[in-house]
Amino acid sequence: MATKTLIDKIEALPPEKKAEVEDFVEFLATRQQGAGAVGLSAEFLHRIDERRERLRRKYGLYDSVATIRDLRDNGD
């Protein structure tokens, strides 16, 4: 859709619908700005996964059930 056509359609809307369009555009802009941060987070999470896998290969699996039960029952 051409920009002019889109603007014409928005301008034809009643004021409350224009406000909804504005809110939606702000939401999309915020989501777009956050995309860079998500990329960094994905890289960071990938590094964590790699380190976790190295630890698992080196030390094996850690059974945390007993620790969780102890924390639940005793709080310390």
C-alpha cells in the first residue's frame, strides 16, 4: 500500500480510531527498537547454553531435587 493511500485512510478515521492507530504505531516502533536488544539477548543466551553444555559434558547432570526439597522444607 502506498504511503499516501495509507495516510488518506488514517485521516478518514474518527478521532478515537486515529488514537488507536497512533498507539499501534508506537507499539510497533517500540518493538522494532527492542529488536536489537533481543539480538544481544539471543547471543548471550547462546553463550550460556554453550557453557552449560560444556559443564554437563565435564561434570555430568546435576540432580537438584534434593537441594530444592531442602530449600523448600528448611528455607536455607
